[in-house]
Amino acid sequence: MSPDYDLKVGERDYRVSVDMLDEGGLLIVKVGDETFTLKTAVSEDGTWTINDTSTDHQARIIRRAGRKATIELNEEEVEIVWDRVRQQEDHVATGGAIADDKRISGGIYPPMPGKITEVKVRVGDSVQAGDTVCILEAMKMFNELKAPSDGQIKEVNIEPGSSVTPSDLLILVE
């Protein structure tokens, strides 16, 4: 099953699904009713080359915070906001979270607003329940946020310096 995303680029909304065909970076990307085959590669300076079977496009992440990013695509800045579309479950809130908040099974959320000071995992890493995945600084204290279960890291939506709130999905373990 491929992840589906609701993507907002500028003022336009898209439903996007992504399937990885191989470990070499070959992707099948569906945007609405259109399908694209893309080959991706990242250079040491963090610039991505995305080939759509006919043209190379250059992309670089300029800023990222939570589900928002500014990307330079072919020398043009683009604002992007995304949400992963997934089955949600009701969550009984504790520790100051909003009572009727919807939480994703396997999702790691901060217990309070704060700033991420360290991210200890990357997409694809395997973790065991209780492994520290990131450090949250809140109220002048450093809090270790831990994997809720054994699994593989499917999403990392933060980086050091990201400001977060209790409704932000930081990391997804499946």
C-alpha cells in the first residue's frame, strides 16, 4: 500500500500517492489521474535531481518545519504544505493534549509545545519499543520521545530547531 498525501502547492491542492519501485530511487507518483515515473538522486550538498524520464529537475529544501516546506525547484521557490492521508484512530488524550484529538497509530507526538533539539532516526531505520527517537526541549527541560512499538521509521516530519505542538505528528513507526 502506498502512502497518499494531500499536498498544497501555492494555492493548488493535489492528492498524491508515491510507490517506491526499488532501492535505487525509482518512484511511481500519481497526482490526481496522472501517473509519473521518477528517478531521484541526492548529491552531497543536499540538492536532489529528479528525472521524469525526459528531463532532469533540480530541487533543494530551503526550510522545513513540521508539514510545511519551502523548496527551490529549478531555481524557483515553492511553498508546500502536506498531510499524509491515513486511517486515524481516536486517542484518549493525556498530558495536556486536546481531548478530542485524532492520533495515528504508531505516531509520535510531543506531550507539550517545544523545540526539537535532536533527531536520532531516519526514514527506513528499525527501532524497538522504548528507543529514543528525538529530543524535545520544553519548559527548559529535555524530554526523550520514544518509539511506541517495534517497527520501521516511515516518516520523519521534524529536524533540529523545529517548533512543535501536541497535534504535530513528529515521527511515524509502522
